[in-house]
Amino acid sequence: MNLQAVLTLAGLEVRQRIRSTRWQITAGILFLLVSMFILGSLYLVVGIAGATYRDWSRNLLDITLGIVLFLGVAAAPTLSATSINGDRRDATLALVQATPISSWDIAIGKLIGSWLASLALIGVALPYLLWGIATSRTSLVFGVLAVIVTALIMLGYCAIGLGFSSLTNRPAASAMLTQATVLFLLIGLPIGFGFTYPLVAQDHRVAVTHYDYTSSSVPSSCTLVMKDKEFSHTEYTWWMLAPNPLLIVSDTVAGGISDFDDGSNTGGAGLFSYLLSAARTGPEVADEKCRDRQVYSSDPLDDDEDWSAQNVGRSWYIGLAMTLAIGGFGLWVAARRLRVPAGKLARGVRVA
């Protein structure tokens, strides 16, 4: 790889996007949009709902990362989805291909340029991100790591868009295919996980508690009865949730929370991470136990730790690796399609 050529192409890509848009106005609008959402949530939580500032500030990082991720998922793939076929349409790609630069140099340069342009979203929201990291439940290391993971997710999506840009002739088609792929990772795979839920159900014979009640509705005795109970083994299909960008970032943030409970008091990131952990851990196939005190409890298991929370903060790197692998495949497709001589071209493709 020619590093100088890659940096030159990345710089040209960034400057081209700056010239084609009024980036100062766009950045100002994005900052106002982010500020409106964040300060609006502060007013709703503190001013309307009557909660304290501390309650809101502990969730500020979750709110800001959610906004950045939403805007990044919508914008980052689109920035690269028109990078190659747009240059072909303008008859500028052939001039670059005629230079002694490899197809990999062109593909990586365009990817870095598109990625740097998408990182402007993080730059715009950086004041709120720093504010959220300082007040979040998570540690400083995992707060910064969550921002880095968000940036890497954008890199993977830019690579996906670059691959579709090299496969299609029309920029509109590549943008549509890229957004469809991103939506599949965001919504389609969780829906598929829901459809597989009945398929992984199995019956296991376990001891189930049976309480005898007196006339005062107080349990007087507890016995164990062997019964066939259905358990859904989601540990076989949890990987379908792993590349979801929302769950990746949430699991990263939750990984730095030292006093993590069942997710009910750890904000949105903690709740999503808990659900992902429950899916990865699967059911606890064990006999129920009668408690020493014959008092009814919604939890028949006498465990000190929550079984479902044992994988909190341990799945984000798997989902990130899957996202980058998909993006790496898109980059490989783009580099292969940029090779010269091109051979047979599709009808209507403009070379120079």
C-alpha cells in the first residue's frame, strides 16, 4: 500500500465534500439539532417529570451516543455510497485509475475520506460527549471506548457503502442498497431472532416449587414437584443480535459500570446490555429451591447473582468484529471492482 497516495486520495475526497456542501452551515445545523434533543430531554426530565439533575446527567452519555449513532447510521453509509459511481458519472475516476496507484490505494483512500467526513458528527457532539462521560455511571475508560466503538461502526458502514458504490452504476441505487443493509443489521436481524425464538425451545425435567396456602393467603409449606418445563435456548441464536449497532454501543458503556444490577437502574445502555446478555447466556436449567422463610417470592431461585447478567459488557467486541468484517468484505469488493484493465463493463458505464 502506498501510504502517500492513500492520504492524498483521502484528502481529495474530504476537500471534494467540503466544496460540494456548505459544511459550516451543515455543522451548525447539526450542533443545533443535537443541542435541541439533549437540552429538550433535560427540560422534560427535570422540568416536567420532576426528576433530579443527577438522574438526567447519569444518562446523558446514553442519550448523546444514541443521537450520534442514529445520525451516523443515516449519514455515514450515504457518504461513501456515491463515492465510486459518482466519480464514474463525472468522468474523474478514470483519471485516477490511469496513475500508478493500485486499486487498493484508491479504495482505502476513498474509505478514509468518507470516514473522516462522517466523524464530523462526533466532532459536533463532542462537548456533550465529554459532559456525558464525566457524569456517567460508566468508567472513564469505557466512556471513551464507547465513542471509539461508535466511530469504528461508522467506518464499517462506510466500507459497506463503498462496496455497493462499486457494484452499481447509479448513486441512488447504491445509496438505497447501503441503507437497506444497515437497516437489516439494525432491525432485520433482531426480527429474525424473534422468529427463531420458538425454534430453540426445549423441554427439561426440573423441580418446580409448589406452595400450599392457608386461608390468610400466606404460604404455609413448600414442596418440590418434578415437571417438564420449557426453556428457550437463545444461546444458540444470540449472535443474530451481536452486529446491532445500538446493542454494541450499549454493551460497551455497560461494561464499565461496576455496580451493575439487573439493568433496571443503569439507564438505557444498561437495559439493552442486560437483554443482550440474557440472550447470550440462555436459560438457567436448574431445579427451583424452597426458601428458608416460607414467604412468596417472584424469584424461586435462591441465587445471589443474576444469571442473565453474567455476560454484560462481554459481547460488544464480537458485534464490532462482525460489523468490521462485513465492511472489510465491502472494501474488498470495491478494490476488486477498481482494478484496471476493467475488462467487461456494464452498459452505460462512463470510463472517461
